[in-house]
Amino acid sequence: MSQKTEASASNDKSKVDPNFVPEWHKQQELILKRWSEIGSSYRYLHDKAFHKFNSQNLWFALPVIVISTITGTANFAQGSFPDSWKTYVPLGIGFLNLSAGLITTISQFLRVSELLEGHRAASLAYSKFSRNISVELSLPVKERTANGSEFLNSCRAELDRLVEQSPNIPEKIIKEFMKRFPEPEEDSSGNPITKGYTFFRPEILDIKPITIYRDKEEELSRAKAKAEKEALEKLEEQRKIQQKLLDEKKKEEEKIHKKIRAEYEKREEKMKSMIELTKLRTQKELVKSKFNSSGIEDSMETLLSSLKTNVEEVSSYSSDEESIVGINSRQDMLSPLASPNAQNISIVIEEQEEEDDNTTDNSGNTV
């Protein structure tokens, strides 16, 4: 029922949608072709069985009809027989009635009439089944009534039903069929030796191996897709390994950089401390070299020479001695020790010497 419902739904869809094009595969057409040939073979076999059982039914029915007619007539005509026959006529009528009953019983035991009707119905059903498939396959794909899968399912259900309900075919008829439609004989290389019929035969005639369908293009595409997938997975795995190595290398480099940076900072701090210590020592040496006795004398001589030069320049531009501020006499100019500047210089030297004596390093130790 479900297969018929699917087929009717497909038919309704094709009627509603004029642009509907059924989908068919060549393997579906090949399977339906074999089933149509199987249906034709069964139709032939059941038709022959029908004729055989029809003949048997005649052979069982006609004698019973004749005997029944004779015995019925004899019963009515018993009084017209001679007196010498009257003793044997009832015996003959009884024997004929017994024979008719025996024939009828044998006919019922052999189920001749049932097999006759069964083979006739099976022959008609297989003929309809085969004709339906042949007509469907003879049409263009766009004019077929249903999709290939739907039509295949409905035909499979119908074929299974016919095989289950059909009566058995006599062995004699099967042999006659094999003799009437022989298969072509082939040599080892597959070349035909004798002529024969190449249509597909039912399984009751011979056992044949199952042919497995292989879509070479689909298998090639599937194998190609599988190879591509494996290659991509391999590349992805290699990429992950490389990325892991790069990450490990990067971490190692960062670790080395941190170590180098720490060593550099430590060395830089050490250099800074050494530079500060060197500066302090250098300042001490400079102070000592600058404020020793020879250095003081040189600086005083330089100062006096500059003062003399300034006084001469001032006297050349002005004759008024009182106009020179801060100079009372030439003796004051020539005697630096008596001037306030000289006193200030001595004070600075003493303070600087005291500071030099108390110079310390960064650790608080006296240098």
C-alpha cells in the first residue's frame, strides 16, 4: 500500500507541476529490464501449466460426464432390458457410478481445477507486470510516471507478491522451457559458441551469481576525495608540528633574550657604580692638582697680570683717578693680599681643601 501511495503521489506531482522531470539511473533501468524478462518467463511458464492442467481437467471431467449420463439413462431404462439382463444391469450401473466417483475424487485430490485457475491468474498477473515495466522503460525519462526509485520499490513489492501467491510450476514444463529457450554457450574467453536467447531467466531455472554494481566514476571520485582529505589531514598535522616547533623555538629565544637582558642590566649597574667611583676619584685628583702650592702661585700670577692689563687700559681712557670705583691707589692694585678678592680666594681654597679631605664613596667610606 505504501508503494502504491508513493507512486500515486508522484503521479499527482507530475500532473500538478508540468516542469517535473523524474529522476532515473541506468542501474534502475537495468534491474527493471531483468524483472520484466522474469515476468515474461513466468507468464510463459504459467500459461503452459494452465494448458496442461486444463487438458488434465478435461480428461477428468469428460469421463465423469459420460459415465453419469449413461448411468442415469440406464436407471430409467431398467424395465426395458430383457429378463436375462436384469440381474447384471444394476451391477453395471453400480460399477459405472463407482468409477465416476473415483475419477471425481482423484481430480479433487490432485486439485486440477484449483491449479488450473491459479496458473491462469498468475499468467495474467505476470503478463500485466511485465507489460507495465516494458511500457515504462519504453517512454522517455521526462514522460515517465514516477521517479526510478519509487517505481522500482513498487515493482519489487508486486513481484514478491506474485512469487508468493503463484502455484508451483511442473518440472516437465521447466525442462521444456529450457529446451525451447536455450542459453548461448560460451567458451573460456567469453565468445558465444552456439546461438541462444540472452534474456534474463527466473531463478527457478538456474542459479546465477549476484552481480554487484560498481560505479567506477563515483568510486574514483570517492577515492580522489579520500586521498585529498588524507593529504589535507597530513598537511594539517605537519603544520601543527611546525607551529609547535616554532612556538618552542620562540619561547627558547624569549628565554635567552630575558637572560641576556638581565645580564646586560646587571653589567650596566656595575658599570654605573664603577663610573661614579671613577668620577669621585677623578674629582679628588683634580682638586688636589688644582689647589696645591704651585697651582695657587700660577693662578695668582695669571690673576695679577690680568689686573695690570685692566688698570693700564682704564688709565689710558681716563685721567681722573677718582673715577675708578673700588681702587684707592696703585699700591692697592699691586698688592693682592690686601684686597678683598684675595681674602676671598684664600677662604675658598681652605674650604675646598676641607671638602676634599672629607670625600666619601657610595658605600659611605672615606675616599
